[in-house]
Amino acid sequence: DADVTQTPRNRITKTGKRIMLECSQTKGHDRMYWYRQDPGLGLRLIYYSFDVKDINKGEISDGYSVSRQAQAKFSLSLESAIPNQTALYFCATSDSGQGAAGNTIYFGEGSWLTVV
Amino acid sequence: GIQVEQSPPDLILQEGANSTLRCNFSDSVNNLQWFHQNPWGQLINLFYIPSGTKQNGRLSATTVATERYSLLYISSSQTTDSGVYFCAVVSRNSGNTPLVFGKGTRLSVIA
């Protein structure tokens, strides 16, 4: 089983619909992230959370919201989906220590979202 | 914020060839990681290397922090090396913030 699990893996939704992408991790990490990948643009940060009561906006948070329901769960919502939110979405986790162990980031397998 | 530039943007290699991918960054860093995204979209962490040199099989990486660049070397390339390679950094001056990614180098290894 994957350490960082994203659901759904693929979703097609209509413009204006609300959709939630869920992420759960079994690595026991404090920190969780949502990134978006568009062709040619690399990964851009949407939101991140360093513990259960901590939520921070990233570079491209407009149109998105998140919820950190537990240490192991971090969900991303699109309140009213629009076509330019069509992208590959990644959840990731990392620990809060020092050095490689504390800074290495681990990604889920990604969620392909298409908004039509 | 910190800027991350990767070069070349695209690279095509014959199987067995060697290659060097470069990552330049605009500020001092305390975290630098290299990732490989395979053709199925999976992102795999290759190296955590804010400074110095590391090797893992046919891959090695060197970060010269004082000159603000990192290099990823792939030797004796194989078709399974194909995909996109990302460099990601955290600025030493940005406090406790997440990784900022470059736009990647797309590598195609041809048999």
C-alpha cells in the first residue's frame, strides 16, 4: 500500500460543480501539501499545513480551500470548478526534523482532474 | 520569492549516453531536492542535497551552494530514465516554507 494515498485518482467534473480531492498518509508526518502540475509549469503550491491547526496559502490558492481533518488527512476542495483548474494534483508529506530525514518530501500518485 | 531555473528544458539521448542536468537558483538555500517524474506521472525523490555530492547507482548530484547551482548526472542512460526531472529548493531567507519547484527537464532516452 502506498504511504501517501490520493482519491480519486481520476475525475471528470462539470464547470460549477464542487469537488473534493482527499489525501491520507501513513508516514506519521506532521506536514502536508497540495501542489498542482500543469504542462511546462512544474509544480506550484496551492496550500500547505505544518500541523493539524495550521493552514497556509501557497502561490495559487485562489479558487481552492483545504481542510486538515487529522494529522494523517488533508483534503483539497474546488468550490466551483472551472476549466482552467484542469490539472494533475499532488498531495505530499514531509517530517518536521532536520537534515534529509526531516526535509525529504514524499508525493502521492496524483489525481487527474478534468473540468469540462 | 526564490527563482529556480532548470536547463535544458528538453533532452534526447541515445541509450548508454551520459547527461548533465542543471538547476540554478536565485538565493541561498537550506533545502534542495531532485525528483524524477516517470511517464505515468509518479514523482520519486532522488536526492536531498542542499550542498555537497551524493551518488546513487548511475545517478549522482552535486550542489555548489556558494555559486547557487546544482547538477544531476545520469550515466549510461537507460530507457527507464525517461521522464521529467525536477529540482526544488527552499530559500534560507524565507523561513520555514515549502519547496519551490523549477519547470523541469524532460528527458527522452531512445533505445
